[in-house]
Amino acid sequence: MGAERLGFSPEDAIGQKLYTEFQGERSEFKVIGVMEDFHQVSLREKIYPVIFQLRKNPMFDFLVANVDTEHFDATVSMIQSTWKRLISDTPFEYSFLDESIQKQYTEDKKVSSIISSFTAIALLISCLGLYGLSTYMAERRFKEIGVRKVLGASVTQIVGLMSIEFVKLVLVAFAISVPLAWYGMNKWLEGFAYKISVNAMVFVYAGAAALAIALLTVSFESIKAAMGNPVDSLRNE
């Protein structure tokens, strides 16, 4: 990217001379190599051009080292002693690259944990509500179920009849939630310079999972009511 910004191809940039001026002093640099583009910061920001300079009398602020974990302590100790010998006026501090990368996404991980926790709570409350509603409907339609069984309705037909009402509720909730979820996900992704697009299959899987959870929740009471003895429900009729 840096070579292109300067008007060169990566191949043609090698050997070119660059000039800078600072406080009236002009400096000349010769390009000896071109690196592939890489992210200096998180994916929220675009890749920007970087120039690395080799100085005759280098002044180090940062040092990147690839350390063998087998001899980690000895290597760090050697680097620290060398650092203090060469740059005694700057304290020696080190960090791991993977930890530095993770810190760039700390906020996103916290948001993800919060959303996951509230999602789990919402699912639990929803399942409890569905179970209570299915129990109420089974008791309210107790005699109707008995009449249907006497007239030859099978357990599968009765369970399907009781479940269809919950399926309608889930489909209505799904239709309301999809546009809101799509909008929220797109707004969140807008904060990233490099991002994926929202795949419609995500909503298909989410809807199927919601429907399966709802049917599993209400199936216990539905099957229990469908397999009951119709004599008990018609005894007082």
C-alpha cells in the first residue's frame, strides 16, 4: 500500500530514493525492500502505509522478538540485561503479541459476553412461559381432547393441533425480530473497516432453533394430554 501511495509498484519501488525534510534538514532514503500489507491495529481501521527505517545510530523505543518458549526465561533475562546496558535511561517492559492483539477486541468480547448472558436468561424465561402456557391450554382443552380421542383422533393429530398455536406465535416473533436483528448486526459491523456481510442463513438457523426449542418445551404437556384417558375428561358430561 505504501509503494502504491508513492506511485510505484512493489517491484519498481526497490531502489527508489525517498526524501524527507524535518526542521530544515533534508534526509535521503533508499528503498531496499517492500513488505506485504499487514494490520497495525484492529480490523476496525483500514491498513495504512508504514515505512521502516534502518538508522546508523538506532534509538530503540520498541523491539519485536520471536522467542523460543523452551528457553523463555533465559532469553528474556538476556534481552533485559542487553537493554539496560544499551538504553539505561528507559525502563524495560515487555508484553506478548497475542495479548496485545486480544486487547484490541476486549470491548467486543465484553459485549458478546453480556449479550450471551441475557440471551440465556431470555431463553430460560421464554421456555418457562411456554411451558406454563402449554399447561394452561392442556387443562382448558381437556374435554375437547377427550372428545377428539373418542371420535378417533390419534395422539399425533392432537399434539399437532395443540402445537400449531405455539408455532404461529414463534413465527410472529421471528418476523418481528429478524429486521431488528439485521439492523443491529449491520450497525455493529459498520464499525469495522474489514467485515463480512450478514448471511441470511444465520436467521434461518436461528428461526429453526427457536421453533425446535418451543416445540420441545410444549411437547411434554401436549403428549401428556393427548395420551390421557378420554373417560376421565368425559366422566361428568
